[in-house]
Amino acid sequence: MARIVGIALDFEDTGFERDMVEAAGIEFAAFPARDAASVARHVAGADGAITSYGEFDASVFRAASGLRVLSRTGTGVDNIDLGAATAAGCAVCNVPGYGTEVVSDHAIALALACLRRINELDAALRARTWDFQQARPLGQVRGRVFGVVGMGAIGRAVARKAAGLGFEVACWDRKLAPGTVTEEGYRAMGLDELLASVNVVSFHTALVPETHHLLDEGRIASLRPDAVVVNTSRGAIVDTDALARALDEGCLWGAGLDVFEDEPLDFDSPIARAPRTVLTPHAAYWSEESAVELRTRATQAAIDVVLGREPADCLNPQVLPRALAGAGA
């Protein structure tokens, strides 16, 4: 019988995946291990794998020569060596678009919470202090410019929602020429120009070598003193130690972060102790509705390849003839 394994899935109960896989006549097993050595042991002999956080480097694909599909429960695949998977004939699938609405909701919520000091006011009230003055300055939407870095599906949804609230929206994307206007009417700017001029900057870029610490110490220093930094993309897009120093020194209005360079967050890290922050535990992608879509699509992709059907959202479609040829073997 064909076999699909769940590796380091981001769900306590993998019954959802098990039910789908077994209903398709395929054996299923789940393992929590993330490191490559453990992953390699668990995927040995498997036809397919579904993962959230498992480390799939070249050594895993060498050890799991029969693996024909690896489906990630998310959009980014920075924990997967795509080149090694392709060389091994393993189809790699992801789930683009599932979190567009909920992640953009979360980014807007972080921005507003920072502007309005919602968490600080709530904490003070629960400590029996009825005084908003201690949380000042308090801001508003009107009169502020919201900068979006990365205009993929999520970035565009954030821009749409920010504009709907009354922000003026500006954006940067490597595919947009500075000085032009997007089809939605947003000003495209150079990255450094945008960072130096906006009141809120929200990051929505993939993590690749070119974007590691895209917001580094130098660019943080160029931000306005009334700037709010929002990150719901990948933690390493922002140099969080440098950001924490700027917040400690009172150089920024605040920061709303859902992702961190090391996760789970070290509660003794500088950013965890920095003032004027709203921090959430990598929760932006999750709603009860988006979770069902995410898990269904990720699991279905693995099932499809194992059963010899072409999957949706394959990142290396050139391997599909080889991967599908093994169906039923």
C-alpha cells in the first residue's frame, strides 16, 4: 500500500490529514521531528510527505529516493531544498492564496493596535488604571501614509484594506518602477524613499538571500520617528535586534510583529522586552476558515501525486512525468 507521512505539522491533531489520506486508500503516519536527520528516517519508504516545518535538505532527498511528492502547508518553502527535490524527481507543492484575507486582516490589525496603543490601554485598564494619557501619543488613520513592501496577493490585499480605512497608500515591489502608479492607484516608490517617508510600513515579501534583513539597522535609522513597522511575512526580513534597539531608544512609534527570526520566540530576546510593541505568535495565517482550506489543499496535493494525478500548485512541474509514473508502483 502507498504511504504518506506528515512531518512536523503545525497541528496538534493530525486526524484531518489521516482521514483524507486513508479515505483515498493510502496509509498515513505522522511524526513531530523537524531536523533533517530525523526527517530522513521518517520519510524513508514513503511515497509522499506533508510538512509544515520539517527540514528537507539534500540529505533527506538522497535518503528518501522513493519520495514522489512533498506538500507544504503554507506558501513559503524556505525549509525545502527545491533544487535537491527536483533533482530527485520529487514534486514540491504549496498552497498559495489560502491566507490572503486573514494575513492581510492581521497586518492591518497590528498597525491599528500600534497606532491606538490598544494592548497598552487594555493592560492599564486591567491593572485598575483609568487613564489613556499614559499611553500617548495616540494616532489616527487619516493623514498617515501606509507603505506596503511586496505587492503580491497579500500585499495588494493589505493595500486595499489600508486605503479603505482612509490611509494614503504607497508601495514598493521589485517589479514596479518607482514613480509609476499601480492599476489600483497606489504610488510606487523606491524602497529607501518609501521607508523614509511613510508612517506605517508593512512587509509582505518572500525570504530569499536578497531580502534577508531587508529592513536592516541602516534602513531602520532612516525611518520616521512616528513610523510603525509591521511584519507578517518572515521574521528574518527584519533585523529584530536593531529594531528592538530603536524602540528602546524611542526612535519609532512602534512595531507589530507576528514573525521572528527564531521561532518560537525567545522570551528573553531584546524584541520581547522592547516597548511599544504588539507581538503575536505566528498566528496571522490562521483562521478557522483558512485552516480548513490550507489543510485540505496541502493534503489533496500529496494524495493526487501518489495516485498518479497532476496536483494543483506544483513548484517544479518539470518533474511531474517522473513523479506520476511511479503511481501504484
